Amino acid sequence: GAVVSQHPSWVICKSGTSVKIECRSLDFQATTMFWYRQFPKQSLMLMATSNEGSKATYEQGVEKDKFLINHASLTLSTLTVTSAHPEDSSFYICSVPGLATYEQYFGPGTRLTVT
Amino acid sequence: SQQGEEDPQALSIQEGENATMNCSYKTSINNLQWYRQNSGRGLVHLILIRSNEREKHSGRLRVTLDTSKKSSSLLITASRAADTASYFCATASNQAGTALIFGKGTTLSVSS
């Protein structure tokens, strides 16, 4: 299966600053990647679908101008949290779908804390 | 979006006991998967059951699927303290390349 990495694994930033999170598919070309968000003691919620070479698709309620997604290559998608606020503190996880419907490869996640 | 409820939300048992978690979903699925997540960590894939299967085993895990009721259960037998984690079901549609939709999860605590 695909190996997916995320960087950084954790980050602390001050309110009002922007933070970039990278998701890399190390051994699998991914035209699509997914970004999930998980608040403490809650489940994973799909935020957006990152599409290589085109605009991301955002789930209802997710601000596209706040969560900028760039999928410039088949192995890298980035999520930038702009003007971060404490309520953006969360665990962000990306995933790469495989060729079959049952295949989904998750990154290890990035914990963002906004102070 | 989330598929539905998992129950119980929290479960506390003693080592050696069995733990059963349930998951319900709303839409048609191609398969249903169960994941484990230790506190603050990433997801670990446990088991997958296809929509045309009713039961599947893997080691101490037993998964059932009832597509007529749109529900699944995960049974962990002879639990260990190391099984302490959150467990999530996730469903996949019939279309390849789509995101998984997660249930709300069950937090399992196994005490020794």
C-alpha cells in the first residue's frame, strides 16, 4: 500500500498567523487526497478533497478562504490554515485513496495548537 | 459529514472481558472498515468487511455487517489493556477514490 507522510507532526502557532501542513504520498501517485479534521474526543470529519492541478472541493461549512489547499504535484498536497485562531486547534489528517474502493492510506496526522 | 452513531460512546471493561461496539450508517456502501486510534495518534486499520459479507474474523476481532439494518458490530474478545483506544467505523461508497465517512467512535478503556 501507499505510504503517506505529514509534516510537521505537531505545530504551535500564535493566533493570527498562518500554518502550512504538508501531506506527501511517498510511493504512490495521487491525483486526489483528502483532508480530515478531528477535534478532541471527536471523530474525523472530512474537510476537503484535494485535486491535483485543479481547485479543491470543500465540504459544507468549511471556509475555503481560510483553509487553502494546494495540490501542485502527484505526491504533495498542502493545507494552509490562514489567520489561525484557537478554535482551529485540531488534529489534521490526510489520506490517499488507492485504486480499489476499500483502499485508503492515512497520514500520521498533524496536531495544531493555536495559542 | 458523518454516517451515524456508534454505541456505546464509551466502554470500560476488565482485562479478559469481551468488548462489543456498534456502528450504524445511512447510505449504501461498498464496504465498511474499522479503525483504531490511540490517544493523540494516527489511525490503524483493523478490518474490512464488504457489503456482500455478513461476518469476518481476524485474530481476536469479529465484525458483523447487516446491510438491511445498515449496522455493523465489532467484537474484541479476551481484551487486553493494550486494546485501550478509540474505535471508529468508516464506510466507503461504491465509487473508487472517494473519501471514507467516519462514525462518531467508541472509546474503550480496558483496565488490568
